[in-house]
Amino acid sequence: MKKFPWNDECIQHALQQLPMIKDHRSKEEVYRQLVKARKIARLKAWFLPSLASVIAAMLVVALSVPDFPMKRGQEEKAEKADKPIITLQAEEHSGESRPLLSVNEYDDIPSRIVTEEALNGQNIVVVGLPDAQSQVVIPLSVPVRKYESVKQQLETAKTKIDEQIWGVSKRLLNGVTMEPSRDNKQVWTVRVSKQHPVFSEGLTSETMFLSSIEETVRWMGGKKIRFFTENKEGVELSRSGYVRTLKLSDKKRAYYLYQQSPSHPVFLVPSPQRFQTFFEALTQMKKDVDASMRSAIPKGVHIEKVDVQQDNVAIRFALDSQLDVSPLTCWMVEAILLTAKEFGFRSVTLMGGNVKRIGPYIFGKKIAVPVGPNPIVATSPAR
């Protein structure tokens, strides 16, 4: 491109050729406009980056804050789903269901006992059932209608127990009815159908059959059982022989932890052997019975002293005992409460251990023994 030799005269001549522009504003007005324009420019220089930072921060908060409670809620739900929370539900006369166990802050740890306070004025029955492998009889507490007869309550309870969920077998109690005598509530009548499998099976079946009935009647307050094969008195068993009556004495047993498999809940079950003293039972509860019945008192827990005070027993833990709010520790307390009930105590007082409470169980305060073991979820069939 050809370059032009511009000089001052050429530039002046070119400017003179441009059209004249007239500004009718005064000098003061022009000055005010200049000052205003300068302020606006400064404001933009400060405000726009700050606004961008604020918007960016708000976006981060908007994206992250709502997500945190959601994730935390999802995690809490997932954790609760992993824990087999066991509660009781009972149907009232109106057909509506309401919780049978009262709600408290320790409900994340499923209780293995039913207390008088938690019943809310309703009823339970305890049914003893063999586990699926016929190794041990598990007493299960089931909510029932208060206005039904005991016979009907037990029949209803059996229908509410899911064998797959709880890992038990109802087979040996099918075709069996149990009810207390009208004249003496401690004497129970047990009727067995002629086609019952116990008449054709071996010793294991007979043992589980008798133990299941004995456990059920014992928890229901019975002291004596009269057997009938339908309307004929007595039952003729191939291995055990002829059984007409069975007297139930205080067994004074200890309680252990039992779990059939990781997919089934942990239960508290009574020991097969009896013990002379409550202290002896507590000592044995630190040892496993076998592969299925595990110790209820953890190794890190040491009992320093047991003091019997009429119908209350005080248990003092050593200061170095490892007492925490965990399922195993809470179940230890509940196993001790059930064991105390076996020995005729009405309450237990926990002391020592350098703690004030274990779950819902407060130290230094009398804790009433349970009214039943192993509460299960039981809902009424749909109508």
C-alpha cells in the first residue's frame, strides 16, 4: 500500500474538511457528566467481579448444601436397613395397629426383651419353637388380641410367626392345641392330633416337641401339663414312651446368644443345663456352650460382685470393664435380666463399670425383669 507523507499542514487541512460539531451544554454540565461517567466506570470495575464471585458462591452452596442432607438421610436409611430392628406391633379391637414397644432414643439397637412398661396395656404370648436345624428351642414373644382366649391367642401367634424370617420351625406345634384349665390356670391341657409327625419320627423330634411345649407353657405361667391324643389321655411316643403328665419345675437357666445364620436375627435362648446359683450362671455366661450358643457376656466385661437383696440382685462391674453402647453390650444386660428372672428375682440393679448407663438401662436404678423374651414383628393379615 502506498504511504502518504503526512505533515502538520496536511493533518490540519484534513481536520478542516470534517463537519463541525456543536455542543450546546455548558462547561459545568459537561464537567458533571464527566464526573458521573468516572464514578460509573469505577463502580463497574468493583461491582461486576464481586457480583460474579457472589453468584459463583451461591451456585456452589445451592449445589452442595441440599445434597448433603439428602445423602446423609440416604446413608442413615441404608444403615438402618442393614440393622434388623425388631419391634412389636399389635392389632387392637378396631383393627388398627399401634406399636407395642414404646419408642426411645435407643431403638436403633433392637431389644431382645419385652418390658411391662413397653406393653402399653396389651398382651403377648410366648411360643417356644425349635430352630430350623432342631438344635435349640427359641422362645418368641408375639403380640395378641387382649380379648381372645389363651388357646386362640396361641393359635393366632403361630400364624403370625414367619419361619423364613426368624429361622424357626412351626411343624412340631402344628396340630397341637394348648390352653389352661378352667379350674386351675397352672394346669394346662395339650391335645395332639393322631397324624402328628412326632408319633413317627425319632428321638430328636420327640425332644424338640416336648421342649417346645414345656417352654411355651412355662412362659405362660403353667406348672403342669396334661397330654391328650385328641380325646384320649396321654401320648405314646416311640422313643420317650407313654407320656401322660409333665411337671414343670423352676429350671434356673442362663441365657446365651443364638444366631442361625448372618441373614437371621440374634436371639437370647436359655441354656440346656441348670445352675445352682445366680452367680454361677453369670460365670458360665462368659463361655460359649457350643458353636450355635455363644457367650452373652463379652470377654472385656468383668463382674466384681453380686449382692442379693431379697427380690432384687445388685451386679457390680469392675472399673476396667469395657462397657459401651453396642448391641452386644445391651443384649448382655438383657440376657442378665432374663437369667435373673429364672432365679426368681424381680429386678436387677447395675453398678460400677465407670459408666452411668448401657443403652436404656440406667446404673444405680432398679430394672424390672422382662415379661417376655425375643419380641418379633407380627402384623395382622390383610382383610
